Amino acid sequence: MPTVETTRFEGSLVGNLSNEPAGVELYWLGQAGFLVRSPRLSFLIDAYLSDQLAEKYRGHIFSHTRLTAAPITVAELPGLDFVFCTHHHGDHLDIPSITGIARKFPHTRFIVPAASEPEVVPAGLSKEQIIWAEAEREIQLSDSLKVTPLKAAHEGFEYDQLGRDRFLGYLFEVEAGLIYHSGDTVRYPGLAERIIRFCPHLALLPVNGRRAELRETKIAGNFTLEEAVQLCVEAKIPALIAHHFGMFAFNTVDPRLIDQAATKTQNRLQLIKAELGTRYCLKRGTGGSDFAERNNEEPQDP
């Protein structure tokens, strides 16, 4: 039984958001961005809705011009309870979007790494709007949302002067189960062992990989597709939405490879290619523990 039900929809994203969600629904916004909605709450993760990086890196050896337009604008967003950012890079901590959301929804709260304070404070949010996140410190945001930040290694760990992690992932405990958004990261020792203790139902992982020529210009990489699949199999996560591609020409992966891998992993993992114009519904009552019982085989290559 699939953990995630996938439905293509016609028309714009904003048009489809006029309907009340029947359960926990996810919508990909491009790159690492997701909108998560349920009858009880709504939140964003790493939403890059502006085009500010195109101007910032104009003339750079690697163009940051968007390959696809944002599927929704800040002005079109429905009401939001929370906005999450995993780290300070502009396609994850999008200051124009954050300031626009803060003006539109004064009661929305922004959960960002405490180590991102230098980037966030100049945005002008009030102290009441910000919740500073630190690795391993649970945050009970409501009776239907508990969040556990985890360390992330964007090719390596980085810390601020107070020893706080610059890169985080988040485990979201929602009504239908547990969702793991890794943020930008590679696999590091102990990650799988840490995750398996939580038994997530769904992982949202980047699959754009990493390259030496990007690293030399301080553009850090992430999981390869094979590594993301392997982590989910070892950590007994039953479903993976692979993302972080198709935004910038220099830092993407051929999405057909995800489709090909999905046919090879279907007995061990529900591998889903993130797509615009798609609703992902997390089905209640499925999850890591069920997956563990029916999957005791050794991990294999996708």
C-alpha cells in the first residue's frame, strides 16, 4: 500500500488551494520548497518564490536564472501558520519571500536556524515572529505539529561563533505521520541511525549530487539520487520525494533518472519524482514500522 497518494491537477496551484485539504497534503514549489497543508494547519519549507539570486549572481560563471517560474507568488499564498528555513542560502532562506509573507500574515511564525540570525535580523521581522531552531531541540508549535531539528552537512558541517549548526533538517510530526526534510545535506556518520529511531513515513531529500567544479566556487552539493535511496532503505523510510533539481541549469539532475530508479526500487521504496502541478497526500496509518516488517532484505543499488 503506497504511503503517499499522488494526484495530478489541472489549472494553477492557487486555484487548487481554494479547496480545503482532506488530509495532510504536500505541494512542491521547486528546488527544496514545499507547501504542507492539513485541515488544522499550513506551513512552508524552504520556499524560493522570488528571483533574487539571478540579480545577486549576475555575471557569475554559473547563472542563477530560474529555469521554471515559481508556481505561486507571495501575494497568492493562502494563510500560513509557519514558515521553515533549513539554512541561510538564498534558495532556502529567501528574504524577499520572507518579508512579503511577514507583511501579509503578521501572525505567521518563522522557524530558522539560530545560526542564521545575521541573515534574518536585517529582514525586519519582529522578535515575536521568529523561533530560533537548534539541532536536537524539539519545538512544540501546536497540538498538531511538533518539530525536531537535526544536523545537516552541506558537504560538511558549519557552525557559528556560538557553536550552533548553520545547516539543519527538520522532522515534522503531523496528524498523518512523520515527515523528514533533510535540508541541503550529504550523508554523514550516524545520520541513518538517528533517523531510524523516529520511523519517518516520508522523506523529502535533495538528489542534485555534488561536483568538484561547483565546490571550488563555494557551491556545496547534496545527496546523489543513489545515496538518497540508500539512506531511505537503510533507515526504513517507506516513501521518498526526490527534489532539488530543475531550478538552475548548473546544479540539477536529469529527472528521467528518478523515474528509472523508481521502477527498480518499487518493492523496497516508493520513490517519487517531485513535480509541479501535483498533490501528494500522506496516507494515515502507513509508515516506517510497517515498512520495516515487510522489508528485511539487504539494501541494493537503485
